[in-house]
Amino acid sequence: MKKTFILSAVIISGIFCAQKHEFSAYSNNVELVKIKNSIKENQKTEFYKQYLKNELTEDMKSTFIFKKYSDIVLTKFADTLLTYDSSTRYLDQGENISIKNLDNLIGSKNDAEKINENLTALLGDFPKIVKIQDATEHTAFEIIPGEILEIYYWGGGNMTSQIYYKVSNNDLKNINVIPEEDKNFLKTVKQNIGKKNITFFSSKGNSYSSIEKNPKDKFYVIGASLFLEEDNFAPIYEIEYKTTDFKNFIPLRIKSSEENSKWKTIK
């Protein structure tokens, strides 16, 4: 099973949609740069946000495996990436020095890659768009192409977060893969393993989740770690369960995290 980390303290409640502004019609940076010299100082924050959003959207189009996402979905996800991280921190704080530096870069003879490098250096290391097999720290990718997108973000030490979004037509919805509110779920698991003091999370951040789906199956299979409530650093169990709606979860099997342990079906 692919192991990644999840930080329970960091949950994004929904999609942060960008406000409409006069630059939103410029979905192509070639056209956007043409008006750079005509914008006013008080418009530059929105101008550069649009530039960054366009760059992220183009990266998705060239990198994602699934090629039929609507422009609406890609734009919403780009909005989320910019809002989720501190990418626009300098712009939001009105840092004139950063704005002036960007003015010198945009529309210069530098190629797009060089401009992006400088934007990252000035504005913060927002998640990089990658293919699922290339997913590492501080990235955004398709965990299930065409269906579920993920932001994987490192917060220092073992503290990382995994944020998942479900794609449905032109909508993008934040989903929770951990059955925190399903009271019967852990009750059933505890009865099967004879332990009462288990939890999905460790405050030390060393927990993980994964999502898989058989193309012919309507269920999503989720893998996660279980800890003792005494806050052990390492998980004591690995568990798999399934869901169709990310609201109701059915436990499938569990095993000890010890080496060579075997899966036990949960009844």
C-alpha cells in the first residue's frame, strides 16, 4: 500500500473561489502580459494572482493524466492552491518591493520556466503540479485521475497534510476520507481487535491515508493508520475500509503494523 501522511489539524472546509475582477477574462498569460504596462498600482495584486492561476492551470493541462477536466474545475483547483498555501502572501500584504520585482520579470526576455522560478522565490513555494507517480512533498496531483485530486503539503518535521477534492461535472468538493463522525465504525473495529484505545491520529503527525479504486468498482478503498490514544509516534495498525460517498464507511480488514503481519477481515 502506498504510504503518505495526513495532518488532522489541517482541514480545508471547502473551495475558495476567486472573486470576479477585470483580469479573470484573461485565461492566457500571453494576452495578460500585453496589458501589464497599462494596469494601475492598486490593480497589481489581482493581476499577479491571475498570472499565477493561469500558470497553474496550464501545468495541470499538460501534466494531468485525465485530459477532460473542464476549465471551470481546473480554475477552481488553481484558486484553491493559491488560497491554501501562502503563495500570495506578499501580494496580500501589499509588499511593494515584491511587486516591483515582478514587474521587471513579467514580459521580459526570460523564458516561462525562469519566470516561474522567480515567482516561486518571491511568493512562496506553492504546491507543484505533478503526475501521480511523481507525487512527493508539497505537490498537487490526481490521486484517482478524473475523480479525485490531492494536495500533499509538508508543514515541517513529520507534520504534513493531505487534502482531497472530488470532481463531479463542473464542481469540486472537499472530501474527508477519515470516518471521524461515523461512531459505529471504530466501535466495530475495536470489537474485532479487542482494543478500546485506538484513534486515527497522532499529534506527532506520523499518520497517513491512501485512496484506490478499481475501474469496474463503485467503491473507493481507503487505507489509513491507527494509533493508540496514548499518542505513540508509530501507528499500531493499518486498516482498509470502503465508501461510495465519503460519508458512510465500511471497515474491510486490519493488520498489525509489525513486519510480516497478516490481514484480518473485519466482521
